[in-house]
Amino acid sequence: MTENGLPCLDLLEATPGILRALMTELTEADARWKPAPERFSVAEVLAHLSHSEGHCYRMRLDRVMAETRPEFEPDDAQMYLNLYRNADPEDAFDHFEEQRENNIEFLRNLPAGAGGRLALHKEYGEITMSQMLNEWALHDLGHIRQIAELARARKYQAGAGPMAASYNLKP
């Protein structure tokens, strides 16, 4: 917990650095590689993170702080596949990182008690800002794992030779 009682801010702040470390040795071709047509590439995951940072999370932060019990629509990454398809991985990451820095600064400057502010999620019912922040951390960790699996499968599996057989990758 932070001074203002909000959870997850250190993890949310660390996410861009974790992602950058996972992508250290990836080329643009690696970032655009898809393990299957219906699966996301690293570039598409980064585009999704960039898009959801502003169009989902920041929008919800602003509304939960400005309105009394705002209503939120469900958000689904599949709805935006065409937006993500040809995204430049570096541009998407840079935009995500910039937005995340702004969001963390905003969150750290909120007053004590902000985590108890309420919203109504049309799919899940009443939620607090603290619950929203925990879900945000779940979202980040899921995509960190996804990018790690993509990097493992694309960049390192073939180079591990016969030892790669002991890994059951699911990118």
C-alpha cells in the first residue's frame, strides 16, 4: 500500500521496465511473430497495452474520481484487433510507457480514501477503485507472462537444442 492507501502502484510502475527487459533481445521481426493466426504477437500485445492504458484504465480513473458511481462498459481486447494488427512495437511501447508514467503520477497524488470510491461495472457490478487497481495489476501480469512466453518460443527455444524438449511452451 502507498501513503494514500492505494494498492499495486509499485507493480504498475515497474511494468514498463519488466516489459523492456523481456524485449531486450527481440528484433522487430521477433516482435511481429505470431505463434498462430489467432494469437497475439508481442507488437499486438504492446498495442493493446497502449490502447487500454488510456481508453480503459485512465478513462475509468478520471471518471471514478469525477463522478458519483460511474458506470463502466466491459472492455474486450478482441474488439480492437484491427487497431492492434499493424502497430509498430516501439511506438506502441513508447506510448504505453508515457501514459503509464502519467497514470502513476496521478494515482500517487490522489487523496487518502480514494481507493474506496465506487463505480458500477456493467458485467461485474459494484467495484471500488482499489479493486480496479488490483485488476489492473492482474492485467499487467498476464501480459508480462504472455510476452515472456512469446519471447521464449520465438527467440530461445530453438537455440536450446535438445534441452528445449523439456519445456511445454504455450505462447
